Amino acid sequence: MTPSPTTTPSSPDATAPHVGGAHGGSTHRRGDSVRETSLIRSGKALSLGTLARQLVATFPEAVRKLDPRHVWHSPVVFVVWIGSLLTTVDAVVDPSWFAWSITVWLWATVLFANMAEAVAEGRGKAQAATLRATRTTTTAQRRRADGSVEAVAASDLTIGDVVVVRPGEVIPGDGDVVEGMATVDESAITGESAPVIRESGGDRCAVTGGTTVLSDGITVSITTRPGETFIDRMIALVEGAARQKTPNEIALTILLTTLTIIFVLAVMAIQPLAIYSGQEQSVVVLVALLVCLIPTTIGALLSAIGIAGMDRLVQHNVLAMSGRAVEAAGDVSTLLLDKTGTITFGNRRASELLAAPGLPGVEVTEAAYLASLADETPEGRSIVELAGRGLADETRARLDGVRREGAVLVEFTAHTRMSGIDLQDGTAVRKGASDAVCRWASDHGGGVPSGVLTEVAGIASSGGTPLVVASMQPGEPARVLGVIHLKDVVKPGMKERFAQLRAMGIRTVMITGDNPLTAQSIAAEAGVDDFLAEATPEDKMALIKKEQAGGRLVAMTGDGTNDAPALAQSDVGVAMNTGTSAAKEAANMVDLDSDPTKLIDIVSIGKQLLITRGALTTFSIANDIAKYFAIIPAMFVVLFPGLDALNIMGLSTPKSAMLSAVIFNALIIVALIPLSLRGVRYRPSGSTALLRRNILVYGLGGVIAPFIGIKLIDLVVSHLPL
Amino acid sequence: MSDTVSGLLTIAVLVAALAAAHVPLGSWMARVFTDARHWRVERLVYRLCRVDPSSEQRWSTYAVAVLGFSVVGVVLLFTLIALQGVLPFARGATMNLDTALNTAVSFVTNTNWQSYAGESGTSPLVQTLGLTVQNFVSPAVGLAVAVALVRGLARSSGAEIGNFWVDLVRGTVRVLLPLAVVGAVVLLLGGVIQNLASPTEVTTLSGGSQVIQGGLVASQEAVKELGTNGGGYFNANSAHPFENPTAFTNLVEIFLLLVIPFSLPRTYGILVGDRRQGWTVLGFMATLWGLMVAAVTWAEVSAASGPLGGLEGKEVRFGVWPSALFAASTTGTSTGAVNSMHESYSALGGGGALFSILLGEVSPGGVGSGLYGALLLAVLTVFIAGLMVGRTPELLGKQVGRREITLVALALLVMPSLVLVFTGIGMVAPLVSSQMLASGPHGLTEVMYAYASAANNNGSAFAGFSADTPYTNLTLALCMFLGRFVPIVLVLALAGSLVAQRRRPVNAGTLPTHTPTFAGLFVGVAIIVAGLTFFPALALGPLAEALS
């Protein structure tokens, strides 16, 4: 990457504009690009029918997960598991329909918990299978030191090996292109069918094992060991094999475990109290009470929520190398965004043609058109487009014809900083950087009208780029004809997104290689909070460290090798898939779409993950109130008839009350699986509004819902002929 | 004036007095614990004890100092009580060794559970050199721990959380002693006795004879309330006319036991540099206290209008309202002084007093312990609420991660474990159940109240239950010791973990901990945590009794 990020060449697959109002995890849907082979396919819609089928399909897996060594990982579910075992023994020793009903529903509770996890994992497995299919055993053409080539199995390649890949062949491993240039089909990983260009040197040198070379040939230096390639890591990630509990998940598990211990004590203390009071309780009843009280809902869904969170990222075509990074995304308070390609379209466009004072407008238009005919850069094309609109059809046809008549194109070079055309009649037309063209004009005997210089200064101070157009007829002095105003166009909708981020408490900083004046103008137009102009990689690093020293978490995107240190330093570093392998190695996430705007979605997904956990924890605990009112009077109403006053739901009999509570407790897990897979709705807003809403929905809702649910189940249970 | 009007007026005067007093007192305490200079008398103490007041301690050193000081306190007090018979001024006071240990632990842990009768169990020497000393230093220990935790939140680097010896000395010399002197003078003016006279033998109206003890009552009374101690000079505690003769002294005593706990939130707000945080904690404490006062008063007033009347166990010179106000305040502050017998309250009134203890002594809690107890619950609330706004939870910019939530969870686990386990054992162990006065649900409440009172360092007794047996003395002592010091060590560890964290800046995504929404959730968490933990037991005790 050149020191100025604004000049990052936009590779064909990085320019897909990804903007618009659709924002926020669950509502996010990509636009029109149909991705048949894409990873997102498997998780696109979650209709109830699909979910029901998925649940049924996971039943065998859920039964397998009854293994105590597995259940142990969730302390809450483990307690249910032990309780189920106890009631089973009790039901065998002292059979009754009540004991067996409770036992069956307790085992169902454990199974439902396992199913939730299995469904979440299953979706990842489907994605992994797609990936695995691409990882066929390939043969690599390894180049020996003497230059000859030998065929070896891809699995035998080691770091530093150099392989030759010809058209139609699969690249045998991750590496960097050291020679040549090729179009590569990366649809296996990205789902994007349009091929991308990979070439040696620069920022487009990284290739991924498992992708296919379509045309030309490249020589690749292998950078990863077999089994540790990008695809291998992707498979491990989406399958959940590499899943480790994230810091917040661990902390929540500790809290849930503590609550469980408190309830175990509370229930164990009941028995002596009950004996004293004169009504010993059966094991079945005590276990039923315990299972209803411990936070089974969140305990059962916790790992599903975590897996689904990673999965949601994959649906957005983002690979997180650790769950920790996903959580950190929710905590981000500073977002560093490259201007080019993220905030603006990345290429400046001609917005205006200004004729030099006293000259007719058509002259500068024609000259600009001519000078840009050969310019295939987006800027050049935009000039042709703008100027073409201002010309009559026949004029345009005449000008288009000059190439056939033997005109010579003058390419842009970094040295001359201008381009143009030399017509056969000797006329030279030039456009380019103002000082370069002005010098060219004065070198050829022409003067520069002061009006032009004023225009140039005006455009520059407004943040635009002025290009000066000049021409020279044979035998005459050169003449400066006018100025082209090139503007960096801010993508539509960015201002709104930054406003949303501000509401979420996230500060956006625009990083640009532009001069401060230009940067300020674009920053104001896009509505970012701050900007870093004329940014070097060192500046970027310093900014990140400064933000972190203030206790802020920083997220950024990058694709170049010189972004790698900053990517590694930032808390959430997202590398573009088109970027170098150094960048991908340093980052903790890779965006397969190479869409820098994705960072905003990633933050939302991170927040949604935490909110889902918090909301279901609150819901789970709030549920206990109703369960107490169902079970406690049922347990002791014979002893203390007055306790029937606590039976505010009016449940029919003590046994149906207890059974209904247990059934509700089991079914609520199934009912909440879709929510835990999808994540709770998250709209970017201030934290107090968010808290109030979630307390209302999941706290108050969690208090009320079981009163209704248990009552309804009781109505059914009490009408069963038992 | 009807009881209702006078009752409401009493509460209004109390609230107004607290509102007026908490501002200067809260600010003064903030200055006390940040002052760079030492008073001359303090420097003398440091020199005598060979303490370097300018050095600060890490949390572990701080904790060792707290534990060391307290264990030595227990040993000294136990020895003093055990040897009181052979020491001067014995006056025939004796105590069993298990009772002596219970008493020693009780006063060092700021519980002041009294298995003995105040006037006959201890000699004036023990009262003065032992109990009174602990009445000052045990609340000062609580104050020190609370301040250390606040430092953990307020500072944003380093590992030190203050110097325990400095905090202890300053809390005693600059806060408790001056206030106790003022309180004692006011109580003296209100008619509380203060003498060194020998016991007086009088002939009663019915012709019998009675020995009436005198003593240095007013001075002990002031610090008994002020330090949320609760150990009375007389067995009848604040129901005794020498300790609490009039409605005025009753109001003064309630004021004294509430004033420091209700002022500490302001100290907290000042020390963390955000007064609004203090307001939230104050609002939390005041709401819970208000709810409990309302509940107990409602229950007692309802019972008083019933066929049995509501004055059983209450002093007629106070009446129902001031008795209920005292009961809710003493159980909410871990004081444990009583001006009426909670055993005789209606089922719901006594249950209310019990629930007030089971909230974990945060309404407003004991001196220091109320604030750190409330802050533990605040961290828990922040954890749940923080997740719900999509951020790693943080309190005042300090993240609540794995270590922090573990410490908070363990600290909050201690008290319920002790209460539930020992109540459970007590209900089926004959050597406990034989000591109950009542049978049925009321007997259950007696035992549960005793262990709740001990584990929460409250010290009030439901009466009825005769706790002076070796088993109950030792188990209650264990509850008092673990209920006090396990949370203290965990709180200090939390302070150590927080102090090392850099404070994160506040932005729109941060969960504000000073809004009414947060405060509401804060109160809700406290009630739900206690409610869910103890509902089954309460259902078999007070609820079953009330609904039968």
C-alpha cells in the first residue's frame, strides 16, 4: 500500500457498493447479488417450518449430547441432568403417573437444551460441508531450486515452498504470488462469482488455497502449513470446533452457576423445614421445584446464542478468528474508517468544467473530452462522461474518430503528472495536476490566466481536486483552457449511519491521505466526528494507541501489509479478503466481501450477541416469580390451607400446578430457540432507551409470560384423563 | 392527635433531620478519608503502634490487616470475658465459655447478638474495656472496608487501596467519637441515665423486691446506635426506660442508627467524583427503607386494629408507629437494637423485619457494610443491565469481567448459604428445636430469624428462641464470623481488581448508573435476589402463619 490510503487501487471485487438503510444484524439482507455457493445460503431465512425440521433432525444429536461429559459444560443443564436422574430412580421405585410425567418433562428439558445447541451447530456444519467440498486433494507443482518442477501432494507443502499454478488448476495452499498475474475464482470462499485479479507485489498478492486460477499462470510462495490454511481455519470456526467461551460468556456462566447454587441451597433447606412443619416432600417435587427455579432458559440457550452470533457474522461473510473479537466489537467506541471505498466511492468524479475567463465553454469541454479519451481510470471515464454530455453528437463522433486518424496517446506518469493526446495535425492537448499543466503551458510559451489560478485555489479549498486543461496548436503558444473539478463523492446514506453510530456511543474517525483541507471538507460532508489527514501508517498506529490509552476500544479495517501492525494493535481489526496475507494474519476478522462498511454491521452483531444473553438472563430470572406462585402453594396447601391465597393463577390441583410449571419451563426453551439463533432485535439507540425497552420486554414480559403460560398448560393438563 | 398523624409526623421529622444531616456528614467523611494531614492524636497512635501512615496497602495486605485486627480483637475480648470473675469490678458477672466466645465474636463483627443478659452477664470492666471499645472499632472496620472499595472505583491506576490503620483510626477518631459524644449528651438531656452507682434494691408495688442496675448507659447508648452495633446495656435493650425513656430519645436513637449509613452514599459520590452516583445509592437505600417501614407499619397497625390489639411486646410510651419505625430501621441497618419484641409482632410485621434483614443489610445497612453491600448489588445490576445494552458491563468505567463477577457472586452467596444451611439443620436438630418458644410456623421464624440476624451481623433477636446453648452459641458465632469476614475479604479483593483497571470514558453507549431506570432495576434486583432465595422458607414461616 502506498502511504496514501486514498490511492489504494480498487480491485474489481471491492467496489461493490454496500450501503443503504438496511442496518443491524437480523434485518441485514444483501442486495441483488445472488450467491448460490455462498456461505449465507444455509442461514438465510428461519421460518418456523424450517426450524421445526431442523429440531427434529437434531434429535439423534441431542440424545448423544446427554453424555454427562458433554452436559457438564453447562452447569445449569448439568443440575437438570442430575435432577432427571434422581426423579427417574424415584419414579422407578415408586411409580405414579405424576412422577413419570415430571421425569419425562425433565429429560425433555435437557434434550431441548441439547437441541438448541445442536441446531446452532448444525447450521455451522452445513457451511463447513460446503467448504470441505472445495478442499479436494490437489496436486501441487513444486518448483525445485534448479527451476525444474515436481508434482507433490498439496498436503506435503511446507512454508517457503514455491509452486506453479496454471489456468484451471486449484491453488494448493495459502500463499503470496511471487511471479505473474492471474484471474482467480474465489467463489469457494466468498461466494462471489466474479473472478478477482491476483498479481505479484502490491496489495493483491495473497491467494487462498482451494481457489481456482482461471487465466494466466502464477507462481506462489506458500505461507501456511497444511492443516492451518485459511479454509481449514474457516471450517474449524464455522463448525464450532475451535469455539472457546468468550470472556462475557464465562462471566455470565459464573453468575448462573452462583444462582444455581443458591437455589440448590434454598430447595435443600425446604426439606428440613417441611419435615418440621409436618409434610415431608418427595424427591420428585423438590427436583421439579429446583429445575423450575434455576435459570434453565438462559443456561440451555447460552451456547446456542454464542454459536449463532458467530454464525450471523458468517452470514455477513465475515470470519471472526475468535469469539472474543465479536464481543469486543460490541464494546468498540472508536471506529477508524478509511475514506476511500468506505466513506466515499473511492474514485473522484468530474463534477464541473470551468472555462478560463474569456474563452467559450465548448473549447474546454472538447479539450477535456479529447485529453481523457485514453484515460481508462475512473476519473478519466467520469470526465469523458461529463464532457460528452455537453457536446453535440456530431462533435463527439468527430472527436472519437481522432484515434483512428493516428493520434498519439500520452499516458499519465508519476513524473509528468498529466496525460493527454497528440493529434495528427500537431495539436497537443493535456490535462493534469494544475502546477504540472501550468508549467507545461508556460514551457510552451503560454501564460496562465489568473482567473484559472483562482478557480484552482477555490476547488482545492472546497476539498475537490482541480485538473487544468491546456492545448497547443502547432506553431502557437500553449493556452490554458480551463479547469476540471474532480470531487470525491460521499456514498449516500453515510451521514445517517454515522449519526446512528454516534447514538450508540461510537466515534468515527476518517483516515485519509488527503491534505487537511480536503479531509475537512469531506469529513463535514460525511458527518464523521473526526479525521486524520495525510495519514501515514505510523500516524494511524499512534492514533490507535492514543485512543486505547484513553480506555477506548478501537476497530479498523485494512488490507495492506503496512496496515498489519495497526490491525494487530486495534481491538477489532478487520482485514479485507482482497488484502495481503500479512494483513489477514494480523487481523482478528476477515471480510470475505472486502467491504469496509461492514465494520458497522460487525459492531451491531457484537452488541446484539451481548443483548441477547442479557435479555434471556433477565427473562429467565423473572420467570421464577410465577413458578414460585405455582409450586410453593401446591407443595404446602394441604398443610397450610391458607397458602391457597398464593395460588393466584387458580391452578386446578397441586400436581397439575407443579407439572404445568415444569412443562412451561421446558417448552419455553424451545419457544426461545428462534430468538436465540436470530438474536434480539437491536436498533442503534442510546443506552438508557435500550435498557428501558429491554427491561420492559424481557423483564416485565418475563414476569408476566409464565403466569399466562402456566395457566394455559394447567387448563390442558387438568383436562387430561389421569 | 391520632396515632397516624403523630406517626407520620415522627417519620417526617426523622426524614427531615436525616436529609439535613447527611450533607455535612457525608462531605465530612469524604474529607476524613482523603485528608493528607494527620491529627496529633492520630500521629501518637501511629507511633505507638509503629505504623507508617504514609504508606498504602495492596488489597491483600489490607485484608490481612483487617483480619488480624479482628481476630486479635476476638481473642482479647474472649480472654477478658472469660477472666472477668477474677478481674476488678466483677460484681458477680459470669459467662460460660461458649457464650463468651459468641459474645466476643458478636461484638467484633458489629453484630452485638447477646446470648447473655446485658446487665448481669458482663462486668462494668468488660462493658467499658471490651464491649465499648469494639462498639467503636467494629463499625470503623466496616467504614474502612467501604472506603477501600470506593477507592478501587475512584482510582484508575496502581494497586493500593489505602492504609487500613489510617482508615481505622480516622473513622474512630474523626467520625464515631465526636458524633458519639454529641449523641450521648443529647440522650443524657433526654433522660437516659449515666452513673456509676451500685445497684439499687427497691420494693415494688406488689411488695416484692427488685434490684435496679445503674451504669454508664447514655455513653454506650449513643455509640450503640451510631455504630449500628445494637448491643444494649440492659437486656431489654432500647425498650428499657433507662436506655430509651421517651418518644424524643426514641426518635434520637432511630436518627443515630440511620445517620451514618444514609450519609455514606454522599461520601461515595464525592470520592468517585460524580455526586449523581451517590444519589442513586441513596435513592436505592431510601426506597428499600421506605418500603420496609411502610410494610412493617402497615402490618402492625392492621394487627393493632384487630381483636387482639397490636401492643403486645411494645412499650406503651412509644405505641405502634414508633415501634414499627424502630423495627424496620434497626433490621435495615444491621443494628439489632430493639425497642419492642419482634417475636410479638404480627406474622407479617415480624416477617417484614426478617425480610429487611434478609435483603442483606442494605436498607441502608450497617456503618460501611451497608455501602459495600449496596455496591456489590450495584455491580450485579450493572452486569445484567450492561449486557442488555450490548456492552461489556462496567460500573464507573470499570469493567465487570470474570474476576469481578466471581468475587461479587461469592460475596453474595455467603449469607444465604449460612442462613439456609443452619436454619435447615436447626429445624430438624432436637437440640435447636427444643429451644423454641413457639411451635409451628412461628417457631420456624424464630430459628430462621436467629441465623439471619447472625449471618447478616444484625444482632437483633426474635426473642422466644433461647439461644444460650453451646450448639447455638457456636453455630451463631460461626455465622457471624463468616457472614462478616468472608464478604469483607471478597470486597477488598474486588477493590484490588477494580483499582488496577483504567477508568473507561463515558459515551452514549455506556450504561449510565445514575438514571431512575437504573435505580429502579437496582432496587428490583435487591428485592428479587432476596425474595427468590428465601421465598420457600418465608412461605413456611411468616406467610403460612399470616394466611392460616
